[in-house]
Amino acid sequence: MRIEQVLDDGTGAISPALAPLAGALTVKQPEKVLRWLRRTHVRELLTALATGRLPLTHDALSSHSHPVAARYMRHELIVCGLLPPVDKHLVDTEEWLRRRLAELVDHPHERLLRRFALWHQLPRLRATAATRPLRATAKPYATQQFTQAQRFLTWLHEHSIDPADLTQAQLDTWYTNARVHQRHSVHGFLTWAIEHGHLPRRLVATRLTFKPGTVITQQRRLALLRRFAVDDHSDAGPRTAACLLLLYAQPLSRIQHLTTTDVTEHDGELLIHLGDPPAPVPEPFAALLRQLVAAAGPPPALLFPGRLAGQPVAYQTLHKRLRKLGFPIKEARIAALRQLVLQAPAPVIADALGFHQTTATRQVANAGGTWSQYAPGDHTPLP
């Protein structure tokens, strides 16, 4: 099957609107393109776009019957300039909610679930995406919120409880029997429903408090730094991600989006822009980071590219690669952040590394720091 055939607009020639896509496919590895074109639903999707049966829009691709193929096609069309850029995690969440709501047409509380998704969840995600790219955790968080809201409303129906008549005792009964992750995920729905009168306003939705996370020792942290900064037997990508966690406490959702423009040289010193001001990069990690930047290509290239054109490595893929190397992701990040806030005031660390000040300040207390206990004024020793 040739590209000219699947992109034929019915006149025996490639559709002019898809000419950039045809050009992009011809420069890819031929065996991969041919394997891709052998899939029936891929050929049908391309032909539908070429003949105009499927409009060349994001909405049309979102409603396609083969979401995986449509998702890959979306990225190719964006790279070719045939579709405007769009936040991947926002689109994926919109598609998931659309499919889930379609499955719940017979649910007794479908209208309330629809309002929660369309009036609360999506507007908040769109507002965030308008200011910055959504993190990879945005979709799992939103889908868990919706799923637990559905389960909670199903529980009400099974116990013949009208949401408008729900009592605090009944809500507490549900809390008692629910698991920790269910109580945590449903909190957003309960808060929204109470504030907007879908549940009685007198109810109190209990907010969970979490214990400080476990950490690795400082000796273990330094040993891991030495291992990943100089061990050239492993791929440079996961090693760089591990060092960014150990040195700067960066989450994977931020690491995956770093580009070559985030790394600069000034007076012979390597700097990485995670906040303001940029943070210095010490040796031997600087040598590893320079190696990754050189391999990435001309700027602005992704330091951690994924399989999809113009997209970073998937969050779960990067997570699995680090786990495969035996790297304690969560424990190492918490240990790094606590060590950083012991070395400088929390607001300074927050600005330099792009953290919310509340996050940094909370770790000061967990680390046993005393920055916040210093009295103001002149601390010059008396003679």
C-alpha cells in the first residue's frame, strides 16, 4: 500500500490539504511507514481525511471510532502544521470523559455526573492548560475523581438515598467503609456538590491528611548520584532524569518536558532553568547533561523525546525505566527536597527550582529545619 493511494482525494492525486503529511511520511523509515499503513483502520482514517469525509479538525479526530490511531494522527498533523497545537493531556481527558458519559446514559445520577465533568472538571483543566502545559498526572487525577464520584452516587442509589437528603451520618458511614484512595479522590466531587447545592450545604466533606513520606539517607542519595552521573553502561536519558531528581527534586512530570533551551552556558558554567534564577549544574553531572543536549539535536529539542512526533516521553515510560534501574523515585525526590530546604530558606529554593512555596515550606518542618524560627533583626554578635 502506497502513500499516494491512501491519501488520494478521489481525483487520482494526493489531497492538496494533506501534501505536508505525505512529505513527512516519505522521509520516515519506509519499513515503519509500510507497517503502519497495513493496518486497516489507519488506511480508512487517512482516506477519510483525504476525501473530506472526516473534517481536518481536533473535534473530528476526538470522536473517531479508533482513538489510538486518531491520537497518533493528531500528533503527525500538528507537527506538519495542518492542525494547531493542543495540550495532549487535556485532549485525552476530554475524550475519556466523553466516552465515559456516553456509557452512563442509564445511570440514575447521569445528569449530576455530567455537570461535574463539564461544568467543573473540564473548565478547570482548560484554564490551567491556557497558562501552562498540563502535567502527565492531570488525566489520571481527573479520571479517578470522576470514577469515585460515580461510585459514590451509585452507592447512594443502592441504599435508596436521595443526594438532596443525604445526612452527615450517612456520609460518615460511606467514609468508614471506603478505602483511603477512594476517600481522597471523591473529595473534589463532594466539595463541588456541596458548594453548588447538589448535596446539602450543611454536610462536611472530611479532608484526608497524609503522613510525611519516607526518604533515603543522605549517604544513599550521594551514592546514587555517583552511580548515575558516571556509570556509562546505562542509557543517558534515565541517568539524567535520576540526577535531576537527586539534585533538584524535580518531578518526572516536569523532567519529561525539559528541552535543550532549558540548558545554557554562562562564563563556562552550565546552568539549567528550572525556576528563577537558573540553577548551576555541578560536575560530573554537567558532562552527562551536555552529552544529552548534544544528542537531542538543534533547539528547541526535547531532552526526553517520546515515540510520537514532537511529544516528550510518556510519564509512565520514564517511570518504568527508572524503576527498572532500581531507582527509588519518590523516596529520592523527598530526600533531595528536604536536603535543599535545610541548605537555604524555603522561598529561595521554591523560586530557584520552580516549586510552590507551600510545598517547600512544608518540607522544612518535615526535615526539622529552623529557617522559619529565626527572629528578625540584627544578629551581629555583641563584642
